[in-house]
Amino acid sequence: MKVLYCTPITPEGEKRVTELGYNVLVKKEKDLLQEDLQGVDVLVGMNPFAMIDVTKGNLQFIQLQSQGFDHLPKKSLDGVTVANNQGGYAIPIGEWIVAKILESYKHTRNIYRLQEERLWKKDFGMEELTGKKILFVGTGTIASEAAKRLQGFGVEIYGANRSGKAAPFIENILSLDKLDEILPEIDVLVPVLPWTKQTEDLISARMIEALKPGSVFINISRGQIVDEKALIENVDKFLAVHLDVTKDEPLPSNSPLWEKENVYISGHTSWVSQFVDKRRDDLIYENLRRFIQGESLLNIVDVRRGY
């Protein structure tokens, strides 16, 4: 059985996969040619779809190194099993969310500015997290890892999903159609959703306007799930807006978001960690083992539904 790696693999990793019974091919995504797909059963990579037509071959299984898969050619992958890296980035992103909440209420931007100006002044506007209500829209692994790390702060944690199904470390679960009822009470809103037709602009103008003045908004999922125009129009009401993702990436230099004192922009880096490569490689290896041995795969996704 032949596997084509379009993502880095160490010599040790290649040896392990070979020992499973695979013929391992390795090629950078940017150098892929259509003929490289000939005879390949399994494809491992981030976005090889930009370079080759994966439908013109005999692929049986695609293992993504990313958690998101909105870049896949959804209409043409019938008969091909696709798995993602669900949970592979949940811990660093969960930590990032906690860091951004603390950054908001502890006024770190102002404190750093005082240091740069060599001013010894106290900021008496800082707040504790005690009693803050934090709402995750989406209750997957990222929300659970963030909620786990928030347990010691005395906050109230809410999670919204389609089914109302329980999620680890999130004590209050509600269905998405109940969001309007709770939004005016929320201090921190964190959407944690994939980008699909159903979730595009889910964080709507109505929802943004329903949030109370002085609340915090954090987006680490996809810019497309937020009505960015409405966010810009209402940005001054927030204590802080943290955007690790935007609709257009990179965020255009003429975006008014760059100029706002209460907006914190980072270049889609919340997932970065010294451990993400190992977690990804371990997952890929385990799914390759399961595939060649005919076992059930981890993290299979429904490409058409988007999750």
C-alpha cells in the first residue's frame, strides 16, 4: 500500500510507517505534480488540493494535518475517507484563550505602555475573573481545554451547541437557538466553530449588539463565522476584542481594526506550541496503522457537512 506524505516526516517516522507495511513517498506540497498521485492509496498533508486534483486517482483515505478542512474540494470526494487533526491544537489554543481573557481584565497593554514611557503609575481599573460569565459557542476539544484551564478562576462557564449535549469541563450547556436569551449576561464570548454554510456570519450583528458594554470577544476559529462589518461598527463597546483570525488573511493594512486601542490582532498563531508536531505525527501514525489493519479511524469528518 502506498502513502504520499506532503508534510514533513522524520527518518525515524518514515521508518515506523514503512514497518506498518506502507511504501512511503515524500514530496513538498508546492512541488506536487498530478502524476505523483498515481498508485497512491493514502494522502497525508495540509492542502495538496491547491496543486493537484485528488479526484483523478485511486485515493482511499486522506489524513489532514490540520483541524480545519474548509479548503477541501467537498463536492468531489465521494468515496474517499477524510480524517482531520481534531484536538491536535486544542491545548495551546485553550491556553491562548485564557491568556487573552487575563490580558483583557489585567490591562496588560496599558501596563506595557507605561513601562515604555517609563511611568510608575498604578492602574486601578483592573478586575478579577471571579464571577465572570464565559460563553463558548461550540463545545469541541478547544472549548473543553480552555474551560479546563479556567476552572480555578471562579468563573461561570457556558457552552452552546446544536444538540445541547454535555461537554467536559463546561457546566452549563444550551442549544444554539437559546443564545439570544443569555448573550446580554455574558462577559466573554468565544466562538469555537468550523466554517460551514451554516456557521458563516453566525456571530451576527444582532448577537454582537446584544452583548453588554465592556464585554470581551475572542475569535480563534475562522473569521468567516463573524459578521466583521458589524464587529467593526460595534467595536468600541468592548473592553477588548482579540482576533487571531479574520475574514481576509492577512488582515488588510487599511482595515480600521488595526487602529483600535481595544483590538488585539495576531496572525493566526494561537495554535503554536512545542508539542503540536509530535501530537500530529502520533495521530497520523495511529490512523495509518488503523487503516492498513482495517480498524476504525480516528477523527473522520463529514466533508459535505463541514464537521
